[in-house]
Amino acid sequence: MLVSLLGLGVLVACNTKDEPKSESVATTAAPVTSATPEPATPPDPAPVEPAATAPAKPRADDLTGVGGRSKVPTIAEWDAVGEITVRHSGPLGCETKMVREWLRVSCRTGSGAHQIKSVSVLSSNGMSKGEVFTFSKSGVASVVLPVRDGYSAKVRFAWSDWGSRTLSMDFSHGAPKPVIEFDASAPK
């Protein structure tokens, strides 16, 4: 019944809004009766504003990839995180990032000497073939792979005048964290 009265009040307010007001005219709404009482309707909840904080880490039930792994991160997800420390990566011009259990190593070079030429997977223990992704074209070579307990991988990056460097990722069973590093830095 309260809803009906409120609705009638809104209708009266809307209908008289554009009419000229007269001091001598008084409007009173007639009471509305109903044979059965209407259930009270709770007010609409206030809209929830999104939090202005960093995205939360995914829960285990958010994992929707193969074998309990999450999906490969999007470009936006990669762009939203900072670099991790990987020995010798900086001098080689390589960017190293982790999103959830995924590692991406991208080596870039400009024009001139020290051109990155290729990337190839030497080994990927514990991973299926469809879980390791490589990409190379003029000036960039990149690998994306999962880092999980018991996994290891070796990936070779080759430069025009520095030769090749091997990226190793080893997450031994029971280790607190993986070891990720290049075998050598850029020559000085």
C-alpha cells in the first residue's frame, strides 16, 4: 500500500509540475484501499562504485585454462604489471614480466648493432606443447610460458653480434620460488 501511495504522489507531482500554480486550489489525494495488503518493497540498493585499487589476484575457482592453469594474460594485463628481476635481462634489452603463473620475456632492439634475431625453445619440462608461445620479427623476440611447481624450461635468444643467450626457468618441486635467469649478459 505504501508503494501505491508513493506512486500516486509521484504521479500527482508529475502531473501538476507543468500547470500554473494557484494559491486557492488545494489538491488532496484520496486514500487508496486494497482488499489484500501489498508486500513492502525494499528500496533499491545504492549503486556500488568500482574500487580504485589494483585488481585482486584470481581465486582458484577463477582459473579457467587447461589443467587448472589460468588463461594466457591479455596485452592489457601484461601492460598493467611491472617487471620482475631476471639476472642479465636488462643489459640484453629484455623485459621480464609475470602475470599469475605466466612469464613473458621480450627482447627488443632498435636499428643498428646488436639486433635480436630469433627465439627458440630448447626444453619445456612439465609443459604441454600448446602452453609455450614464441614470437619473433625484426627487432623483437618473445616467449610466454607457465611457471609452476615442477616445471623447467630453457629458451635460446639469438642476437646478430652477441651470439645466443639461454634463458633458464627452473621451479623445482617444493622450492619456495622459481629461478629465472639468462646464462650471460651482453658483452661489454
